[in-house]
Amino acid sequence: MCTAKNKSIFIGLLFNCLDVIFSANTGFSVSIYDVTSRSICLRWPKFSGASSYRVTATAANTVGHSLLAHFSDVTFKGSLMSLIPDTNYAILAEAIDKNGIILAETQIMQSTAPDIPVIDQAYSKISNSITVEWRPVRGATGYLLTAQDRDSCIETVVTKSPGTVMGLKPATLYRITIRSINSGGKSQPSPFRKAKTVLAAPVLSVSSPSCDSIAVSWKAVFMAAGFSVSLMRSDGLGRMLKENTTNTSLIFTNLDPGTLYIIKAYAWNVDGIPGDDFTYNQRTIPCAPVNISIEEDEPGHLLVSWSSVNFGHYYMVFVKSDDGLEVHCNTSHTQCHFQSDCGFTYVISVFAYNKAGQSPLGDVFNYTTAPCCPSDLRAAAVSSHAVQVTWAAVRGAEVYQTRAAGGGGLELCNGTATACTLSALRCDTRYNVTVYAFSEARGSNMSCASKPVATAPCSPEIKNISKEALSVISVHWQSNNEEATYIVTARGEAGLWHCTSSGSSCTLINLPCGSTFSVSAIARSPAGQSLPSYSVPLETAPCCPSDLILTQVTESVTNISWSVGMGAQTYVTTLESPKGQAKCHTLQNYCLLGCITCGTNYTVSLKAISETGLTSSCTYQGYSSSACCPSGVKLYRLGNNGIRVYWRASDEKINYSTDLHGSKGNFTCSPSSGLSHCDITEIPCGDVYMVVVSPVTDKGPKLTFCPKKIYSVTCSGSSVGMVIYRGKSNAEQRI
């Protein structure tokens, strides 16, 4: 379907035609559904009884011109051909039965369309239209122009030649036809003519990059082989400049500053046919300011200055910081003041203005202020020779420098991190720490505040450890700190012992015996704690055994045993009396002491000796050896059934007890004090008896180590016979 333009005339003509058609009689009617220059097409409804239809068309104003057509009863439409263009016809339609009788008839008036026009020429002057020229057609009240390409069809109605079809595409080939129109209808299309729209105009983008030049650019134009661009002053002075190019941009130079120019451009195709043109007005100056200088006349203030510009009435300076904030200054002078912040980069441009407008963009300057002083500065001693410094990152900083001044020296630390450890400092020294932020562009702000910090105390040096008393040790050191508290620690398996002093010595008390320790000292101050001193070994004397037991084995041998003394490796035990001394040196916790005198009081002492030779002298309760055993023990017959045991007492003050052990019984007798014999009145004869006489004390049980002698008591009849000495017991002999 073609898109019609200006169809109102054609639609009005069709409405007039319909009025004529519908005036036909209502019994049997015909209607017109198409009209051309030489044909009229009709349709009718089936009429009852009709076997054929006859249609006659008679020209109203032409003598002798009529046309007759017959149609069968199955045909309800037909065409009248070979009619005269632009002629009014009276059309008679008749319904006829099979006998040739006319059953009904109706008559209407219908005009044919004008004759077919002939196109003289078709051409394009602008890119969206084609103009058509033709000779007028008699009776035509209008003309329908049609432009068709592969993708679209556009129609428009005009009243006379020439006519133009609008809304076309640039650089496109179209088939152009024309039809004549009157109240009857429209003619058949004329023979087509081909016509091509011209190229579209290039859409210009124009600017004045400098005070004496204008830059022109455009996008490529479809089917363009080249472009023509011309420029001239709007006041007509000077000559016109024109450039032909196949590019899509060019620059006109050596122009007058501050002058309005008219730029016109068009594209042409391979045949050299120009397309639509595009016109643009552009003014050149003023020239951009030069000799721009930027300086920080004082912290926080920027001064921007420049040279005066010809034709410049006033100036604007734009300052944009790297956080996106932009400020400007409007002045008729040649300098402006701006506030600035540390650590920012500012983009600065200066424009001159006059009635012609703004100057081109001149040199653009980047100015970076010095970085800010680091904030949240913290400095803390981490050892006697190191201080850790931290701070918050600041804008514009590329590297940080930490300085510690004190003790007659200066320590530096450089890095990109926001922390630094100064590790070559003097102990127990006060420093002023300052952190500076540096940038390559502007250096550093050297007015940053410092922070005082002191290093931890120096490590003390233990000079001497002395034993003041039992479990009391004095530690002496060299004090080389101004103000410090010293803490001495003795560390061993037994635990930790401390003493504290602000001087150069302190005393460790209640140290356990028999223990080894590692003794070290530290210094502590508000700045921190020193490293510990070198350790000095300490050993306490061995512990005295808590328990000591003496057991007399024989009259002359005593067994002595004791509990283990912590820290002791060997022991020396001594029993001493006016009569003599018994001593043993052993690795064990027991030993046998010989040469003991019976019935003698002894003093008991023990020395516990450590592996390194430290000795603890231990004293215990005195020891008394047992009373001496009697000598000369003999048995005598006493009467018929009695035995008397006789001995020589070692001391008249000692009481004795006599025991006889035989297979027929055991017998005991204890004489009165001062006696040296006792009697057993009833004893079986015919038995062997082991006889023991032992001193009796009130300190414990009988002594078991006195000599044992064996006697045989024979029978004489039923009475005791002879008493015969057989010798000592086997156990006695072994001893």
C-alpha cells in the first residue's frame, strides 16, 4: 500500500461520485465500484426471474457514441470498456427473462476519469523530495503522484504541474508515476520515470579551538563521494574560503579573532551532483590567556595570575579539585585568589570573555598542594631500643618519613605504609617523633607537630649474688637508668621468687633449700620494660633430712638411716663421744657405724653435700648406746630340779634378765637389783638349753644381740644330773 499525501481532494471527488450512484431506483439497482479513463465497472444484485442482464452506456455530450454489453444470469458485475475519457455517460441496466421480456431496469449517470497524464521530467533538488512536471490533462481536477522504492510507496495529490512528493529518503532511487483525477475517478498510472533523491546535508559540528581558527566536522553522509565546505565573514568583508574534501573534518586557519563567520557545507555524489546544504554561524575570540602562573602565597591560599588579553573584557578562572568540587572566579583583573586544602590536586583553567563569547580553552594546569600532616599520630616504646609509630593516612601522600630526634642523634624511617618501627634508638632516652608526608609534586609540609616518647629502660647487669643467711640471697646490679624500678626474678623448678628495688640491690628471701635457680633482672618505667639481664645461676644448699633413725645392731655396731635431703648427693654422718668418734661418708641414705662403745652417750650430726660441694650441717637429738652384755655366763645344778645361772655384771646398777630355751620349755628369771645370778627351780632334765643373759632397760624391749650359750642338762634318775657347756649358738658364731 502507498502512503497518500493530500488525499482530501481525492476523497471528496469519490463522495460526489457515490451520490450519483445511490440515486438509482430502488427496485433494481446498480452500483459503480471502479472508474478509469476508459472503463466503468458495475455490480448489481440478482433479480428474481432474470435469465440475463443488459447494460447500455450512452455518452451525454457525444452524438452516436454508445456501448452495449450482455451478461448471463450467473454474472452480477461487469465492466464497460473502450469509453471516452472525461465523458459523462448515461448507464441503463436491464434485467431480462428467458423470453426476452424486460423485468426491471434502472439508469444512473457516471463520468469517466480524465486521460492518463504523461510525465515530462522528474528530478530532486532536496534530499527528501522529488519534483514532477507534466502536461495538463483536460477535465482533470487533480493529480495523484506516486514515488515507490523497494521498501516504501508514498503518494500525494496536487492540483497542477509541477508537483512534489515529500517525505522521501536521501540518495534513493524511486519509480515515479502520475494519475489524473476528476469527480468520476482516477486514471490509470502513467508510464513511470526513475528519479533519485539528492544526498542529505552533512550535519556540522563547529567550534573555534583558537582565536584564529574554526574547526568543522561532520558524520559521514550516505552515498557521498566528497564534501564542499565554504566560510566567509558575516559582514561580507574579505574573501570566501572554500574547501573540497573526502574527509569528514577540516580546520580554517588565519581567521580574525572575535569575528562571526558563516559556514556552509554540502555533499556530492560520484556524478558530482550536490546534495542539501547545511549552514552554521560560528564566532572566533577572544584568544586564551597566557603566561598563567600558580603559587601558594601562604598555606591554604592559591594565587592564579595571567597576562592581559586583547579584546578581553573580563576573565573567569575555574578551579576543580580532585574530589569533584569546582569553584570559579569572575574578574576584570588578571589575578584571582582561591582557598586550598592540603593534599589536593587542582585543575585550573582561565578563559577570557567579550561580546563574542568565551575564548578557546588555553593551557590547563594541575597544581598539587603539599600533603597534609599525618593525623592520629601515636608513638609507643616496644622495647629498650625501638619505638612503634602509627598514624592515619592523609591525602596526597606518596611516601612518609618518620623522624625521631633525641639523645644527640636523629633516626629516620621512610616508607609508604602508615606505620614505622624505629629500631636503632638508645634505651632510657626521650625522643621527639615527627611524621612528614611527601609527594613528588610538592614535597612536604614541614610544619607538622611532633610527639614526645621515651624508650624503655636499659637492661640491668647483675654484678654479684651473695648469701646473707639461710634462704636469704642478695642480688646486686649496675643501675644505668634515670628513673626505673628493678625487678629480680629467681626462676626454678620450685617456682618463682621476686624482689623489687629502685636502687641497685634487693634481697630474695625464703628460697627453698636444695634448689637451683636462674636469676635475672629487668628495669621498668612508665615508658615500658627493658629486656631481661643475662641470667646468673644460683644454687641453694641441700636440705637436711627430716628423719634420722639409729638402730644398734650389736654391742659395737649401729645402723643409721635418714630421709633423702633435697639437693644432696652425698652424706657424712658422725657419732661422737668422749670415748671416740664413728663416721661414714656415703651416697646412700643409710650406713653402719662400728666401734661403738656400749652404754655411752653420743652426739649425732649429718652433713648433706650437693653435687657442686654446697654443704648443709644438720644436727639431731643425742644417741645413747645400749648397756653392755654381761660376761662369764655359766649354769650350775641347784638341788634335784633347779638350775642357777651366774654372770659377771658390767655395771652393778643394771638389771638383767635370763632366758633359757629348750625343746621341753622356755624359762625366764629376773634377779633382784644388784644380783648377778638367778635361779630356775623347776626345769626338765634331759634337754639342751640355749641361755641368754641380757641387760634390762626401761627404754624398750630386751636386747637381742647378747651372747647365746648352749648347755645340756642331763638326768640322774628323775633329777637333774650334770650340766655340760656345749659352746655358743651358730648365729653367735657367725657374728
